Amino acid sequence: MGSEFKSTASTGEKFSGFTLPNGVPILGDFDPDASEPIEVRKGIWVFRRKCYRVEDAELVPAREIALRVKHAAYRAEKNIEKIQKEVAAFENFERLPSARREPIPESVRLFVWQRDSGRCVQCGSNERLEFDHVIPVVEGGSSTERNVQLLCERCNRAKGKNI
């Protein structure tokens, strides 16, 4: 669907740059970048450089068809934007080194649990406990007994906000 206007020898009308799904060219001199949908042929509308076929167009007022064509165009554009963002996210994810990190070894977890007496090292709670890296893995911290501690969920989130 180009936007060039070419003359057709048989009718003298210009090629609009649009074709029907079956390949038949749509003739006419209209602005493909118009801010409102344009009916270019009975039941065929153009908006935002795309063609829309409207079935039973003679049964619906032109203003309603134009509104529905705009709605369909905007919804399709929004869906394409969403798909583009998702594809970009997938491509970025594939470029990252493995997003999964190694779990804390069971021997380290048992040692830390016993050392910290099954309690948060900051507030002493024994509920919703999590194993926390004192120096985060992304900053070079390891999963050793010296770098892992027990924190409750609240203290761990508070610590995360301050890093």
C-alpha cells in the first residue's frame, strides 16, 4: 500500500495507492493522511493509510461507520504497539546472560538458619523469614555463610529500599 498517485490509462483517474484485499486498485484523488476516515468506494473506507471493508454499509449512517473505522484503527495501532514492546522485551531478555542465579546451597541455608536461631537478625521476628545476601549478588556478593543472613520480609524490603 504505497502512497504514490499514478494515472490509469483506461479511466484517467489516479491510483490512490490502495488496493482491495483481492488486489484491485482503488482509484481516486483523496488524501490518505486525512484526519477522518474517507469512504472511497461503496463500503470501502480509508483511514491512517489502511483500507477497511464495511459490510452492510448501506444500513448504517456514515458518521457511525467513520467512528467505528477510527475505533478499529486506533485499537489495531495500540495492539501493534503492545506487540512491539513485548517483542523488544523478549529480544532484550534473550541478550541478557542467564537471568536465573544459582540457589543458595542447602548446607549454607542450614548453617545460617542455625547461626541466626531461625529469627530475623534485625527485629527478631520468626515469621516470613527470607535468606538475604548482605552484599547483593549483583554487586559481587556470594552465597556463602559469611554473606547470607536471615531477615523477615519487612526488614528485607526495607533494606532493599536503602541500597
